[in-house]
Amino acid sequence: GNSVTQMEGPVTLSEEAFLTINCTYTATGYPSLFWYVQYPGEGLQLLLKATKADDKGSNKGFEATYRKETTSFHLEKGSVQVSDSAVYFCALRRDRVRGSTLGRLYFGRGTQLTVWP
Amino acid sequence: GAVVSQHPSRVICKSGTSVKIECRSLDFQATTMFWYRQFPKQSLMLMATSNEGSKATYEQGVEKDKFLINHASLTLSTLTVTSAHPEDSSFYICSARDYTGDHTDTQYFGPGTRLTVL
């Protein structure tokens, strides 16, 4: 089946610290991988994505590399800010699949990040 | 980027009433929309996949007669919680799929609707 496993939070860091949130996946076929961010009381926003092995997604200082050999898509940021405090979700989407669930995302449980000044 | 709106953002209703939540894609056409439910400090639970012009596909354990989904146009899907009860209180999030072929396939999420049933 398809599933995503994220490191459990919460993660608490000081401003300018290095961030890693681990994400591993199980999927058949050729999934695309995503990181979404959810700020308090809001919906999800796409942070970055990678659609094939060895692709690196990046946005707002965050990066994640699609590692097929380790089935991982870890999120990293070199220097976090207070404004990065949010919940981060790793997700996969199975592509090249026919049927009504085409395009469905499978989410991890989310990791709460809190950054202190 | 593409925008998806939800209305209302918050709703409080009495037990036994029905509540309709709208999800609109504002600058693209979405043949597929998804409805999720999120409990506090938990991940998103997919409730159903809504395809324009056809019946929604519900996930196992989701009552289709309780959560009515209509996707009447390429920019609008609605979720109606019928005869709502306190256990239906939750954060409901929709997403719309912007798909135009191999190069564009992105899901955009609405801001969510907080439903409280008294």
C-alpha cells in the first residue's frame, strides 16, 4: 500500500538553528513527493515538491531531496525563523494510475515545529 | 499561485441541523476536488474524492448519506453535513486539483471550515 511516515514531534528549536524533519514512504509505482505547511487555523500550503528520484525541491530556504534508494524525502532548513513555526506534512501522490483516486495524496501525521526567538 | 476558497470559515449550529460548506477554485478549473477532515493535532483524513459531473467516491467508513458531496461545476464542490451531531465537530478542508497534463498536476487547499455542533 501507500503510506508516509514522519518523525513525531513536536520539534522545538531556537531561531537560526538547523532543521531536519524526517519522512519516509512506502509506495508502488512512481510517486511524487510533497511537503505541505499548515499555519495555525489555516489550510495547507504547498511548500515544495519533487516528482522523480534525485530531484530536489526547494522553497523559502527549505529543501528536500527525493531519495529512491532510501525511500526518503527529508525536509531541511539551514536557519529557521520564528515565522516558520507551523505543522509540516509530508505527502506522496501516486502518479500514472487510472481510476477515481488519481491524484489522491497520502499524508504523514504531521510534525509540529515551534521556533523560539 | 492558484487559490481555493471555502465558505464559511466558521459555523456553529445546533444538533440535528444540516450545514453546507462550499469549496471554489478561483482561477482554474478543477475536475477533481477532495474533502478532508482534520482532528486537533492530527493529520488529514480523506473523506471523499469529488469528480465533476459524477458521484463522489467515499473512503471506507465515511457515511455517504451523512456527508453529501456535490460537484456540479468545474469550480465548485459542496459538502453538506446532514443532521449534524457534536461528534461531527471538526475542521473540514477541501482541495482542488489543477491538472492540465503531465506538466501541471498540483493540489491547492482551501483555508478550512471550522464546524462546531452544539
